[in-house]
Amino acid sequence: MDIIDTAAEIEELQRNAALSAHRVNRNAVSAEHCAECGEDIPAPRRAAVPGCQTCAECQSVIELRNKQRGIQ
């Protein structure tokens, strides 16, 4: 196995891990109020993102913060 094969294998593992992380339990119960700011989470967001615990604004901040820290 050469370096290109190793890189391809690593890339495939990372892709599969990312896909697994995005699979969602469609029966998960979403919070009605954001765990970060306490505001109501709109019904369309709760329907689109089953199991969500934060409003879209707070989730955006969390994701940006995680990206800056190198957390995926």
C-alpha cells in the first residue's frame, strides 16, 4: 500500500464518519425552547431538524466556534 492508497483510505473513513454524524433519528423530540438563549425554537426548525436543542442562530454560533477550535 502506497501513500496514495493510505490517503484514499483515510479520506473514505472521514467521509463515512461525517455522513454517520449527519444521520438523524427522525423520531427524536426537539426542544421547544433553545438550550442556549431560552427563546422559542420555531416549529419549522423543529420539523426540519428532529432532536434539535438550539435555535438556528445559537446553532450557527456553536458551529462557528467549533470550526474555529477545529472540532467537527
